[in-house]
Amino acid sequence: MQSEQSPVKIESVKSVAQKTKIRPLRICDCGLADYREVLQQQHELREKRRRGEIPDTVLITEHPAVITLGARQSANKLLTSREYLAQKQIDVIDIRRGGGTTAHNPGQLVFYPILHLQELGLGISEYIRELEAIGAELLQQLGVRSRRRKGFPGLWVDNRKIASIGARVSKFVTYHGMAINIQNDLSIFDYIVPCGLDGVEITSILKETGKRCSMSSVKQKLSQLLINHFSASNERRAASDVRRKLPPWLRRPLPTSESYNRTDNVLSSLGLETICTNANCPNRGECWSRGTATVLILGNVCTRNCKFCSVESGKPDPPDPTEPARIAEMAKQMGLKYLVITSVNRDDLPDGGAGHFRDCINEVRQQCPDIHPVRNSQTDKNTTRREKISNGVKFEILTPDFRNCQSRALKILRDALPFVFAHNIETVPSLYPIARVGGSYQRSLNLLRIAGETYNGIQTKSSIMLGLGETDAEVEQVLKDLRNVGCDRITIGQYLKPSKNSLEVVEYVTPAKFDWWQQKAASLGFPWVMSSPFARSSYFAEQENTL
């Protein structure tokens, strides 16, 4: 296919700044363009957008035959050698977008939004839903009805995949994007396992309808949809933001420090997930600027669908055996002294994921030992002695409730001691049917009790959110219940709605009331209390004392 314009040449398809009330959006047709060149263009535009030098921008393109490998190593599956693919003139490129292996070739429509999510008022999960909505509306206009599949970003026609999403966000700015099969040669997918999903059939508009499309017309339709979702719709979103305006004590400046950027780069380069990003945590800027992050293991797809959380739910992938080594490398690069590890619920695993927690901790200990060779000045200069130092990596694990396997999970985790054992109670029992479907208040209390009894001498920890409609009496009873099962540490924080499908905030609790809860928890016997609007389960977890 011939390029409709010069590759990677930025040309505005349509100006949408004609009305001052409509947010500017620049749409650029790159024609048929080399993947590497467009990737470089994305990086440059992303930095300009972050600095506010350009408006939100979307690149629309087609690529010569190329296979790209994502950050999720377990989902990168080639069915033939790179040498063979080179003979077929198919490039293979390792990148750091989300997802696994995918393929591009002429006749496939690809678009890369460079958007500032914070200014748009979107969380990451909401952004992915917007991409899926745009793709579904475009396919509908072209005569194909598609659907989403929970836990698998992209679009499907029955069980056939027609569109893929591989997105990343850095410093609130998006890059990478979405590919929709219009009339491309689908045989390129025979060389890969698309997105790591075995047995998936790939389809296209041409295959479903038997009709060819004008790519120019398709691009124009896409451009209008992009405007509808990311420009004109902003006026409606702004009105919504006014209704849910945060009180002054819950507003925070954008993170800009070198430490924040370094943390972001390390996590991105190693393809690691964090709860900071997946749960849209408001403390990400502060924590990453301190060089700390809470690692999310076992994937970013949960087997449950708690309404207070923005983590995707669905069928997760098997545990990634490379993850422990990547976490160890992160700990080395960041010089961590305290590492918090958490996970999604993995009710699909016999041990609930306990073995993977153990492996991650032990790998970090092996790669970052707290025993170091130290020169002994009183002996021969070539002689070394081994000295125990007190500032080796310490661990806190924030686990799921290990439904149906608590005893087994705790037995497995014994091989990774010592650590602080944390499990969040989340809310009061009366709100569990609304906020924590699949959870059990008594099961969570039981896990904390058994952990304290099983691991002699370790600290146990839990966390509760305020602002979901609970009463003071209910919160106080939860604190008493936690102390009765031996819980040592408690975090009390404000619930903030992380995505549009999450529960609404019922109340914004004042800082003074959080101070009151700090004193109440201390009076009930908690030796470690973190209570503030921004407190989260791992917020300043490294502090030895808080009282």
C-alpha cells in the first residue's frame, strides 16, 4: 500500500479549536510509516505534551509488516524464529507498552493518542474504556458489531479478536494505543500467539463483511470519534468535575522531581506493575519521589470485582516466572531498603498466589543480601570478613484473603520470613455486600489472627477506608475487632473514587477527624497508626513508629 502522506509527517486533519469551550485536539495522519519512526515520534510528542508545549495529539497510521513484543514477558510468544521472520521481511521489535505480542501490517488502522489524562479527568482504566468505546463505534459504522471481554483489553466479534490495545502512561501522558484490523493480511498473526492468548482467532472488517473500505474514509470516521471522546466530551466532563470537586485538603500538585522520574523509568523499563498505577493511588507522586513503590505481582487482572477498586477483573494469566528476578533488579537499581509487595486476588490458584509471594521475596533477598563483604583493616588487605548490616531490604506483604486456602498459604509463606504481614479489612461489615463482593469480614479477621499466631514475633497490619457511608460506631468496632485478633498496625484513609464505575464517595472526612481516629486507635492499643486523608495501606509503611 502506498503512503497517503509522507511517513511521520505531522499534518492536522481537522482543527477542533474553533470554539473556545472545546478542548483542542490535534489529529495527525502519518500515512504508511515505519514503526520505529512513529515510536520515536511518540516519545518526542509525549515529552512536549508533558511540558505543555503542544495540545493533546493523536497519530493515525498504518505500518509495514512488524511484530512487537510488550512488557508482559509471559505474553510474548513467537511461533517461529526471528531469523525466519526477517526472511519474510517482518521486523520484530521489543517495546515497553502493556500487553504481549501483536502484529501490524498495511490495511490495519493504528492510532496513538498522546493525551494528558489528569487534564482530561480520566484514570487509566477509564482511558482504556474510552479507547474500546471509540473502536466499537467505528466498527459499528463499518458494519461490524463488537464487544468487550472483561480482563482482556480490546474488542471481539464473538470469540474472534478484531482490535488490540497496548497502552502506557508516563507522567500522566499516554502513548502507544490501539490497532483495528480493517482489511490487512491476517496471515501475519500465524507467526505469533496474539497477546499471549492461545487459540485465539483474529478477524477483520474484510473477513466479517467481505467488503473493502476506503482507508481515507475510515480515518475520517475515526477522527470524528476521537474528537467526540477526547475534545467535545471534555465540556461534559468538566461539568461533572464541578459536581464532585475535591475539598482543598485532598488536592495535590503534579509530581516533577527527578526521583519520581527515575522511579517511573525503572518500573517501566522492567515491565513491572504497581498498585500505585493500577488503583490510581493519589500518593503515587509523593511515594515515587521518595523512591518507594508498591509492586503488584501476579498480573493486573483480579478474579473479583470489588466496587471500591479500579483494578480490572476477569481471568488472569498464569504467574510470570520472570517476575521475581525483575523485582529483584528493581530493588537493586532503586537501592530499596523497604519493599511492599501486593497482589490481585488469585482465587484461580490453589495457593492463592502465596508461592509467588515467597519466590519474589526470596529472589530479592538472594540478589540484594544484607550480608556484604567488608574490608577488615586489622588483617591482611586482601582478606575480607562478612558483616551483618542492619539496613538490608525489609519486606511488607499485602496479601489477598486466600479464600479456601488460608492454612496452606500461610505455611508456604513461612519460607519467606521475616516480613510485616498485611491484609486489608477495607471497610465495615455492613458495606461488604456493596463494596467487597466475594470478600468476607470474618475471613479477613481470621487470616490476620492465624498469621499472628503462626508467625511468632512478626507484625500484622490492616487498613480501612472512610467515606463510604460507614458510621463512627461501626469503625470503632472494626478497630476493636482488629485488636482482638492481635493486629499491630492500622492505616485509616479517605476513600476516593478511582474510576467512573467505582462506588461514589459519600463523605469527605476532614483532617481533624482523621487526627481524632489516630488518637482513638492509639487508645485501643495499636502501637502503629497512620491516619490521614491520604493514608493508604502502604503509605510510609517503612516507618518504624508513628506514635
